[in-house]
Amino acid sequence: MEFHHKSWEEKAFDLANQGISLESDDQNVAATFSWAAAAELAKTHLRDKEIYYWILSGYGSSLVKCQRYQEAIEAANEALEWEATKGQVLARMTLARALYGMGAIDGAIAYFQQIYAMKGEAVFDAFPEFDKKMLADLMGL
């Protein structure tokens, strides 16, 4: 089906999937543009749908990869409560990375600890960019 014949939800989903695909090819800037388009559609047409929160969470994660930390925090905060009801942690991961990247280490630690409380030892796999011992020390383990 052609893009212009799809529902808003299908269009937003397609754009988000394009962002995921671009991220897997390490094309982070292009991916963020796709995620931004998906987020714009979601904000305009899908605020009452679960996909809205899924897209904002993914968009926040994409923004962190481009070091657009403040925007990442705003997007992740939008999805935070919804994700908690689903047992998901991407928004918390985004907040931890963004705050850490901005030098707000105490704020980042709070999110690392929340992720640890939700997912246990999997927190170490979720943050491969951090040395395991350093992350454990940050969390007070």
C-alpha cells in the first residue's frame, strides 16, 4: 500500500521502523530524522494510542545517539510512565545516558538503579558502553 493511503498509525510505524533500520546501519543522524517525523505524526494524530509512547521512547533513544540530550530527556519523560506499566526500560535508559552525557551523574545514577531494580544483572548488558565495574560502583553495588 502506498504511504499516502495508510493510516496515521501505519505511517508513524513505518517511519519509526525506518529509523530503527538506519540505526542498525549506524546512520544515527538520518535515523533521528525518521524518528522525528514519526514523533511529529504521533504528537499530531496519535496521542490517544499506545504507539505514541513507543515512538517517543524510540525517538528519545535516537536523540541520545546524536548527543541531543535535552531533547532526548523531553521525549523519554513523555514515555516514562507508560513504559513502567509495560515493564520496559528504554525511556529510563535514555534518561540515564542523557543525564550522564550532560554530566548530571547523580540523576543518571537514579535511573541506572531503577533499571537494575527492574531488570537485575541485565543492566550491565543494556549499557555496553560502560565498564561493568564502573557501572556497579556508580549504582553502589
